[in-house]
Amino acid sequence: MGLRYTNGKIKETIVKGVDDKSQVDMRFTGTLDFSLEEQKKLNLLGKLLKIKLTEEMREKMAGVYGVRVSGFASDRPYNWCRLNVRFPCDPDNVEKLINKVFEEINKIKANGATKEDLNKIKEAELANAEEYIEINGYWMYKLKDACQYGISPESILDYKADINKINSKMFQDAANTYFDMSNYAEFILVPESFVKQ
């Protein structure tokens, strides 16, 4: 169909509804030299940022009940990638929380992942892999990728070695590559009552 993410910077505030909270959607998009390895890096980068934002925005600032972060890449219908940050919050806290998101992104760009966060991610990835390896749907997905990208099916069982390769510099490099402000979209929903104040 030819649908593509818009290039450049977009910032929109939508005034609608009566629910006394705002919704924030921050989106970084772009193209990439697609590989399963890069796809994995984007996914893990999203997981690292979710850990940091949950700690900072929910536990320390008490500014959100939860925050959703996802990193995704695909080679269909073209080589594209997306990193999303979404959260509901008090309308008064929108700017402060958006600034916190950028603060945490910049920390990853400068320093990568801490040893503590690396351990959290590796433990979670290992637990997930050991659970998924028992599920038929996981095998179907992995075997499809192996066939499509010319990978040995036996490599599916090398998940422990792959997880052990995760390191801080990988996150630092990925953050500097994919958190690209030249293709950034920000959408904020605020209630009508907030604008009237």
C-alpha cells in the first residue's frame, strides 16, 4: 500500500474528552540495515528503557501507574524500525515526565546499561527463553526465521550464549543509533477541562 512513517519532527497536542488525565505517545522511527541481530537490539533497548522509566517515573516520582516501552524492527514491507514510549499521567506532569524520558535516554546514550540492569535483562531473557522453548508456537516462529534468513535451526538452542553476549556497549550504540530526534513524533492528549483552567 505504500504506507510509511512521516519523516521529520511532529508535535501535536489533542484536546479531547473529560477523563482527568493525559496520554503521552513518544515515537522514534527510521530505517535500518535489517538483521535479526538489529531487531533483537531494538527489542532489548526498549526493555532497558522500560526498566529505567518504571524506576524513575513510577517508583521515584509517582508520576505514572505504568509506562509502556517497545522497540521493533522489520524488513517488511521495507526495512524500518520504531521505538515507542507511552504513558498516562496527570496533565500538570506531562512536561516534567517527557523531560525525564529524554534524561534517561541520554544516560543510556552516554553510559549504556549499568551492571545491575544488565543482570536484570539477562535473567529475564533466560527465564523467558526457558519458558518459550517448551511452546510449539515459539518453535514455529523461530523455525520460520531460520528458514527465511538462512540460519541453522540448531542455533535456536544457543540462546544461553546469545544472552551472555548482551553488554553495556550494545545498548549505548543502539541508543545513539535509534533514538534519532530527526524522526521523532510526540502526541499528547489532554482533557478539555484542563485547557479551560
